[in-house]
Amino acid sequence: MSNHRSQTEPSTHEEMVSPPTDETKEKDTHALEQAADTQAGIDTGVPLVENADKQDITLEATQVMHAASKVQSLSEGFAAETTVAALKRINKEDMLKPAPGAAKLPKTSRAAAAQRMGDIPPKVSPGISYEGSHHRLHDSKWYLKRHWKRKNLRSSRSRDATHEHEIIKRVMLPIGISILLIAVLSGSIWAYATISIKDTNARYQSKITTLADILPKDNLKMYDQSGHLLYQATGDGVQTSEPLDKIAPNLQNAEIDIEDQYFWQNDGYDITGIVRAAISDLSSGHIVAGGSTITQQLIKNTLVGNSDTGLRKLDEIELAPQITRYYTKQQILNMYLNTVYYANGAYGAEAAAQLYFGLKDKPNDPASNQLDIAQAAMLAGIPSNPQFRDPISYPQNSRTRTQQVLQQMLKLKTITNQQYTAALAEIQKPNFVAYHTPAQNSQALALSSFTVYALSELAHDLKMKASALLRSGLTVTTTVNANLQTKVLSEAQNDIAAIRDSNNVHNSSIVMINPKTGAIETLIGNIDPAHDTFNVAAQGFRQAGSTMKAFTYVTAFAHGVSPGQKTNDKLQTFYYDGVTYTPDNYAGVHHGWITYRQALDWSLNIDAVRLELSPQVGVPGVYATAENAGLGATNGQLNETFTLGAMGVHLLNETSAYGTFANGGVHVAPHAINTVKNQQGTVVYTAPTTGKRAISAQAAYVLTNVLADNATRDKEFFPCDALDLYVDNQCGNTVIPAAVKTGTTNDFVDNLTIGYTPDLVTGVWSGNNDNSPMYNIIGITGAGTIWHDAMMTALQGQPVQQFAQPAGVTYNSLYRDLSVTP
């Protein structure tokens, strides 16, 4: 019951409490404001006393005193309320009040407004009066202490800031500068790289798209008419390009494994490879590895050059992706294997295979396709350092490198253990590498005169310098019959040897031409090509002797003279250009009245001059005929002695002019070049084989008929002489029709024989380079013997051909001989 009462009814003491007076409320409000100000000062962190610890003690003492005063007041006014209840009430009220002595916030601040809202005291129950003490919480001049404390705090903070600034200056500033420098450097590198790439692209873009055209060219190669290699230029190295399917897979694999094992996957460059090579070079103190891919090496060899600079390497890296995009991997590998340097002047796989292993080209199987694993490994080890891995100069270095290549091939499983072991054994053999020099063989020497002449003609026809031809990549098919020339040279050497001492004859020159095409099938400048490089046939001016009479007679036949007409073979003085001239025959023999056929076949001088100076012929007319027929340049004065061969001529040209007779009066210029192809196989030049009419076919045939008259000629000379050709070279067998004329100059300085069949004309000169006279020898016994042997060698096994008589040639019954129908 008492419990119910205590919860529902006021206690005796509560009923006795009187309401607070206005004065009490005013004092309590003032105390609350003062406490709020004090608490606000504490909350805002503004120091009120000099020492923070003292401030806390003062605050606690103030609160205790205030609570004690309140207890005393309540005990007097509410005696009936228990002490415990009073203490609870006091604590509850104190919790609602701010701490005394707190600084007062500005009334307009948000903090003050919030404080006022939160500090509104709850409604006071009736009968409770508020009393509180208003003791001073701060000692005098407290604001000065606060000022100094704040000043000291600012100074401390300033010192801290200064210290931090020093730290920044000492530590952070260098770091910042470094970062800035790195940024600037990176930017510069990026800018330079951008500019460099653009510049590199601008410089090489056109070359990239035409890389196949600007690759180092192959050596000039010359072949004979049958396709056998006649000559390959070697002045600045040897290079022969082959398609990739004609280069041994062994070499392809070896090169890729040791030079660029990621060739088929990369974009043309390998950064890890470059770094790895740089580390190797730095650790060894010199360049031991290049780090370049096959694509980069191709770029170096063809585009950017071989300078050892970082810029060159950068150019390689910049261009490599473009090359990879523009060409297939197979094309890149093919270009590389055809141009890479293998030392000792060998460029490309084909040249190296021939040079180091003596491999020879076979039909559809070049030397480059015949390389075995050991040979391929040896070659693959050279390009990275050709100077010190040269198998000839540094065989041990080469062997060590070859072993490294084989180990790499085994590691990458390109070869088996068995193949690896066999290859190691092969490279240890003493004859594994043999330097096969491109020294000239006997046939090459035999063809040297022709080769030099052909090179000169090639430069003229293509309008190129001779030096530019050496690495032009051209393939030239010539007109020479190499086997024929070799045999003819040997026969000429034997013939000259037989008369060298007895007749003082030391040299000879031979020219053989196809009169229908102008193709030079044999050109021997001298019979000692190993020691004599002068080409008498093409370079030397030699007097032609009586061989020039043919031009006088053919001119006369063209003007209606018949070989059957009579002429008085006796001494006669002739007048020409105000000068008298009295020619004589060989040995001073005169024959009286004879035919022109006899006069020509017997090579009589008096009758030839008489015919030359006749009104219907004339010296200018004879010279014009000879020039039109192809005689070419001459040396000497043109006069009445022209028909006797007093002027110097080139044997090559006069032989070609005789070919005009053989070809029915049509002259085809002599040439040593048939066709020329560039490195891509395109024909860029073909020699003209069409001729022009020089003399009438009728006059040419009549002359041929006279010069081929063995029966008439034999009356002056003797049967079965050197000018008579018989099947199987047996006198009395079937005669091989051949028109021929000999010539001997005064004092026996020059000796010539020129003759022809329908398909071949041959000219031979014999004499001495120093123009010293021969002894007791004439054309038929000197040059005639060589002519006979050369013709029989060329015609061996060939069907006998007759000279075809053209229309317009008739038999003149008056002269009992042929004549040209007017």
C-alpha cells in the first residue's frame, strides 16, 4: 500500500514545496548562462587559464562547491526528502546544466544557436528553487596568458612548418626534379621517336615497296649459245640469286635457328634478342652478338647501311614491321639468303656453296640446293661475324661456331641426335671445307678475247659503263660456240707452232661468223691469251692484201662485167689522181690474155688495178661497195692501191663484209650478244638480226661462183690445197663448196685468208705483233692452213650446202661464163 502511494501521490515534502520566486529564476538563469559560456569556451578549445591541468581542477572544484551549496539549500527547504533522493535530483539537474566558467560564444554564431537550443533547461517542477554561486572562474589577466600561449603555439607551428619545408627542400625537391627530368626526357624521347619514325618512313617508304629492285644485284653472267656459263664477273664479290625452293631447307633452318628463332612469329624485330645481345657485348667488352633479326639484317644490307650506331638500329626496328607487312616471310627469307655475306667475296647461298664446298650446278639443281646439315650449319655461322668466322682464315673459329649452330638446331629439335652426331663428325674431316677459287680454266682463257669484246659490246648496246655491268644482275646469252672456239684455238696454236721457227710466224687471229644472223661464233684475238690480251681481230688495223680484190670484182660484176671477159695480164702503168702507179704480180709472173675469173682466182694484181680504175668501177665505187658490205673503219689513204689491200682494216669487219657475199648481198652487222635479261628474268635487249641490202644478190652470187672455183684456182696453186674442202677432209671425196680468197702484204708482214660457205664465214690473220716480216710464206700456206682446219672443224658432221643461184644471173655465151642480167 505504501508502494502504491509512493507512485501515485506526492510525498509530504513535495506537497510542502513552494513555487520558485522570480528572483530565484533570474539567479538560476544567470548561472545557466554563465555555465553555458564556460562550457562553450571549453568545447571550442579556447584556453582560459595558463595551464590546461589547472583549468580542469578549477572546473571540478567549482562543480563540487556548486553541488554542496545546492545540497545545503535543499536540506533546509526540503527536510523531509531523503538525502539519497536529493543527491539523485542534484546530479540530474547538474547533468542538464553546462559547466560553470565556460567561454561565451558569439550570439550570432551557429554554435551558440545550437547551444542555446540544446541548453534550454527543462521546465522546473513546482516547489524547487534554483540557487547557484557565481564565483569567478578565471584569475586576473587571464587573457594575457591566453595571448602568450597562442603566440607560443603559433611560433611552434612556424618552427614545425620551417622544419617541414627544409625536409621538402632536402628530400622532396630532388625527387621532384628527378621526376621532372624523367618526364622531360621521356617526352623528348617520345617526340624524337615520333619525328624519327616519320623521317625514316619518308626516307625509305619508296624503297620498301621496291625492295626487290634495290637488292644488291647478282654478278653479270655470260653464257655461250648453248647455255653454258662463259663468264661471271667477280670484281666485287660473287652473287647468284636462286628461288627459295632451290635453296636447301637445311640452310634455311640453320639460319633461322641461330639468327632468328622466332622469325616466323615476330614482326621483324625482337626486343629481347637486342637486350640479350647488348648484355653479351657489354660483358665481353666487344661485339659478339648483333641481336638483329633476319628482317633487320636484310634492312641493314639493303637500306640503312652497316654503320655501328644506335640510330641505325632504331631505323631497323622502325622499318622491320613495314617490311613484314609488305612482304611474306618466305620472300624476306629468300631475299636474305640471296644477299647475305658469307666472307671471301661470296654473297648468298649459291656463291658460298660453290666457293667453300666445290658444289656444281646441275640441271634444275643448283649448288645451293645440295647443302647437307653440316655444310648448312657452317655457312649459317658466318654472317654474324664474317671477318672472324671465315672458314679459310679462321678455321677453328668457324668450327666452334658450327658446333654452336648444330647445338641450337638440336635444342630446337630441328635435327635429331643421330643427325647431330653425324654432322659433328663431318666437320672434323680435314677436307670438309676447301676454297675453290674461281680461277679461269683453259676454256675460259680460250674465250677471253671474245668475253672482253662481248663486254664492250654490251656496254655500248645498253649505254652503261663497264664498271656498272659487274653487279648489274644481267644474264647475257652470247653468240659464241665455246667448244668450237676452244678447238679452233688449239688447232691454230699447233699450226703456228709448225711454222714459228722456219717462217718467223708467232701469232694468229681467227673470226667465225654466221652470215645470216651476224652472230660471232668464234673470236680469237690472239693464240696466246694467257700472256697476250691484245685483240688483233677487233682492235688491230692490219693490211688486208689481196682479200680486198673481192670488193673490186663484185662492183664490176654489178655493173655488167662477166668473169669470162678477157684481160691482158701484163705490166702497165696507171694514172690516178695525178700520180703514176705500176703494179706487178706476185713473183713478177705475167699470164697475158686471161679471163677475169682466172685473174681473181690466181690473185693477179695488175688485172685487179686495171678493173678498179675502169670507168664503170672506179676507186670510190669499190670503196663504197666495201663500206656498204660492212668493212667499217679503215686506216690509210684511199687510192688506187685500195684493191690490193694497202689500207689497214679490222679482221672482224672484213670477215663480216665477206659474210655479205655469203648472204646474197645482204649485210647483217656482226654481234656477240644475242639476248640480255635482267635479274627478274625479263628480256631487256635482243640483238637485231635483220640486215640491209649492200649489193645485188646477182653480183654476190657471181663473185661467190668465181671464188668457189677450185678447178680454176688449182691451175695456179695445186690440187687438194688448203683452200679445198672435202667431206671427211679427204681429198677426192665430195667437195664442200666454199668461196675463199687469200692475201699477203708487202714484205710478208700480214697474211690473210677469208672464205665462206652459205652458213659460215671465217677470216684468219697470221703475222707478228711487232710487224716483223715472215719468211717465204703466203696466204695459202700461212693463214690458209688455219682457215682450212677451222672450217673443217666447224663443218664436221654438217650436211653439204650449195650456193643458191638467184634469178637474174645468166650464162653469157659470148664470154662463156656467168653474167648479171642488165
